[in-house]
Amino acid sequence: MPNLPSPEQTKMLAEQIQGFLEYYWRLHVRSSRMHSALIVLGILLGLAVTAAGFLGYGIIAGLLGLGVTLFVSLQNAFNFSDKADFYRVIHNESKILRDRLRYKVDSSEDFVALIDAFGMLRRHASEKIPKGKGIEVVKEIQAKHPPEFSKP
């Protein structure tokens, strides 16, 4: 008969994996919603800029254009799209570990291997998260549109 892990340890690991996967699902949903909202608002503002330009409202078109720049810059600064994909992958990998614990752990060796795999997933999740450009976005905007300090 194989050496089985204790039920208490198995339960504790199952709860830890479940909490991990729920946490990363919430991060995925939040980043995905932010990405979608920024895209939709950017499209709507882009259409409004065009409409304001056609109707001869130059100042309003300029202000709306600033809004488009804001939404594009926020997406570049925080990289919500890549983060949402990353969180989805981490969530799915943790579901795989949860299912391995439920259905494939038949010995202490399997249990230890699963703990090691969970540790590697946690390390990967903390080290490989996609980064946005952060403050570099502001520098890019300033390079494209330098501020005017003197007006004639």
C-alpha cells in the first residue's frame, strides 16, 4: 500500500490552491474589464473627435482628442491586456494543480511533487507578470507633443 499524504495536509493544500486560483481569476476579470473599458471609451471618443471636426467644433475635437490620448496612454502605462492574459493562464494552471491534487495524488511523492509545482507556479506568477511602460508613457507623449513655454 502506497504512503499517502495526511488528509489534513491535503485539505490545507487544496484550500491554498483554491484561494490562489480565485485570486488570479479576480485579477484576470479586473484587468480584462479595464482593458475592454479603455478600448470602448477610446473608440467612442475617437468617433466623437471625428464628428466634432466635421461639425466645425475644433476646440471640442481637440479636447476629445486629449481624452483619446489619455485612454491609449493608460493602456500602455498599465498593460491591462497582457496582464489579463497572464492572470488567465496562471488561473488555469492552478486549476490543473487543483485537479491533480483531487484525482492523481496517490502517494506522498506525488504530493511533494505537487507542492513543488505549486511553488514554481507561485514564483512564476510573482516574477513574470507583464509590466506596463509606466512613466515612460508620459515621456513619449512629451516627446511627440512638447509643451509650449512661450507664445507669440
